[in-house]
Amino acid sequence: MNQSRPKVRKSRALGIPLTPKAVKYFEARPYPPGQHGRGRKQSSDYKVRLLEKQRLRAQYDISETQMSRAYDRARKVEGKTGEALIIELERRLDALVLRSGIARTVYQSRQMVVHGHIEVNGRKVDRPSFRVRPGDVVTVRERSRDKHPFQVAREGGYAGEGETPRYLEVNLKALAFRLDREPNRREIPVICDEQLVVEYYAR
């Protein structure tokens, strides 16, 4: 994989590795791409907030419309809006399929959902934005389990990328997991200063 690959360039532009493969390239050249990337000057407050919002969007691979809708829902929750926003995004089906170790990247997770390989409480769900509720059980559909990515997942091939968050109870051998409870912000493995994102939308 060469360094011009889109995910690597995007990782360097945003300052976060977006895929496991991007990590080594990102660590070698952590500054933004382009000939002036190393020497860019301090950004304005607006640009700093915009970048933080783009970083959060990229980690969940969502559109601006999806992001602003999630922010609108988070504003209605008691407590800190920024924390509520991250929790709101983390309850997306594609995010939790990734966290469980069934997928290696959010891009692969989204594909699994869109292609109809995932069930919630025994019913097929093909919307990555589906909001999983505490107590919901997510499984790979019976007819999909012999496909190569799920065979890799069953053997723990994707689970080594990070610890399984405490809000999930995972059984990889069964290609299943349950959302035990609502996540706490500090448990969610997302790199973000969410207060900057709130300031961006509140401007």
C-alpha cells in the first residue's frame, strides 16, 4: 500500500490513523500531506473546530447531514452535549459491529451491514445508522457465517486491534454481541475533543 492511498492521505490530513494499515504510514509522517504539510502555521479557531468535527466524522465515516442530526439529538439530552454526541454516534450499528471485533474497520463494518449480513434481535438490519439499544443482541446471519471475513472474525482475527469496550458482551465464536448498557464517554475509543465540535455547531 503506497502513501498516496486515500485513507492514508486522509489520516495524515486529519492527524489520526483511520485504518490499522494507515497506522504505520501515519507514524512515519504524522504531518498533513503535501509539500507544505510539515510547516503549516497555527490555524484560526474556526479551522481548529472544523478539523475536530471532520476528525469525528471520519472516525464514524458519516456524512455531514448524519453528523448534524446526531448533534441535534445530543442537544436534547441532559448533561454535556459533547459527551451525548459521542454516545449517540457510538450506538450506531456499524460502530458497534466494529467495536465487537466482527469487522476490522468502520468501512468493512458498514459493508457488512449494507449487504444484509447482520441481524438485530433476529431481524435483518441493513442500515448502518440503526441505533442499537441496551439489551439488543446483534448477530451475523446464519447464511453469511461461512464468508471469509466472518471466518476471520470468529477466530479473533480483527479483535487484536484494540480491547473490547466494557459496554459490549461479545461472543466471537458465535459471531454475536449484546449492548449491555449505554456507553460512557471515557470508554469509547474515539480521538476527539468533543467540546470543539459543540462550539463548531453552536457558532
